[in-house]
Amino acid sequence: MAPAGQRHVRGHRTVPHTADVILEAWGPELASCCEEAVAALVDTYVAGGDVTTVAERRVRVECPSAEAALLAVLDEVIFALDVAEGVPVAARIGEAGTGGLSVVVQLADRERLEPTGAVPKAVSRSGLQVDVRRGRVGCRFLVDL
């Protein structure tokens, strides 16, 4: 789902949409694609850059499908926005054996961040796409603001 001619191994971008926001991310495997998807989501609500992590939330995500894994990771970030003492600003994601993902959501101090947009409410299940190919995973999803 990277732009045509995309040469970067991993990355993300915003696609114009009338009401909400469509995000695309890609990487060499599902874990890196999910990390990029989190980065894209974070870009919708807070300015990135050199942010100091003050806490972490660790979760394990089951992966019956690539789509389910992506949705679970993004839902965890949105959940953390509501309940965590810090603001999710990034994630480290790795394979956790037996088809699961190990997710570490990095949280920053709310007082040291500059909001850039509306806080996401949810990721729409309709239109969620994950394209798994040899050596590349891409995704596209709609975020309800």
C-alpha cells in the first residue's frame, strides 16, 4: 500500500478523506508494518520528534489473521489514550511465538506534548486492509476522529 515506486523499506502516510483520516503503513513483515501504523496514528494527534518515554504498556496480541493483529494493536493504542497516565507516542512490536505479537506501547508525559489534531475514537473495521506478500506487508485503515 506504499505509494507507487516506493523505495523505502518501511514507512507510513496519510491519504486524504472527507470526514475522517485514512492511513497507510508498510514494512518488511507484520510487526514492522504495525509499528509504522502506530506511528501514522500517533501523527494524527500529537507532534512527534524527540519525546522522552515515561512509561510503557506491554501486551500480547493474538494473530488469527494479519487484519486482526493490526486492529488489536491499534485498538490498544486508542485504549491507552483513554486510560494510561501518559500519551502513546510509539510502539515496539515483535513476534511472540505461536503466531502472536509482543507489543510495547511507549508513553510520554502529556504536559510535554503538542497536540496536532483530534484524538482518534476508533479504527473502522470496514475498509481495513492488510496485504501480505513475500518480503513486504502493507496496510490501509480508516480512523474515526
